[in-house]
Amino acid sequence: GAGGSGAVGAGVREHGGSVAVQGPAWGGLAYMACKGGAEVKVSRAGGVEALVAAMNGHPGSERVQENACWVLGNIASAADHKLKVADAGGIEAIVAAMNAHQSSAAVQNYGCAALGNITFRSGGWCVWL
């Protein structure tokens, strides 16, 4: 819930330079961002900006890129948060991740799902893979 997403956010802020923290943290948050409006709480708590910063800070980490695309896509499944993802540079970060990790099926999958949710007119789908 909100407590879990807050703890994840605090951990990634404190250890922003650590791929070992960033990758798994965003993966855990992807699940939380699909439950009972948690995607809205994550977005309002600065999660979108933190995700884009992580993607920009760790462009070579497949795991960070994969999980950040996953979370951004789940956040964008909430109709009111699509524009926030776009305005924060999420589209550019997702496309950069997909370009940098062309051989990663997971980055391509989550990147496409995220772009689909951002551009879909209303709502979207949470990805549970």
C-alpha cells in the first residue's frame, strides 16, 4: 500500500546511485502500483520523477530500465496520471530504454505496454508479469 511505496521511495532516494537498490526496488513498486489506487499515490509522492531520474541515471542497467518501464506503465494505467508521466520525460526515457536494450524482451515488453498506457484514451492495463 502507501506505506510500502513510501519505503521504496525513501530507499531509492537514499541509494540513488546504486543499481543493486534501484532495480529490485522498482520491480517491487510495479506490483504495488496496480493495487487499489496505489498508482495514484506513487505518482503524487514524486514516483514518476524518481523513476525518470533512475532511468536517466542508470541507462546501461537493463534491470532498472525494465522495472522503471513497468512501473511507469502501471502508473499510466490511471487516466489522470498519463500526462504526468509524459510531462516528466517518461516517454523519452522509455524510448531511450527500448533503444538502448533492443535485445531485452522484458524492456521491449514493458516499454511497449507503458507507451500503450500513456497513449490510450482512457485508463489502461496493469501489467503483472
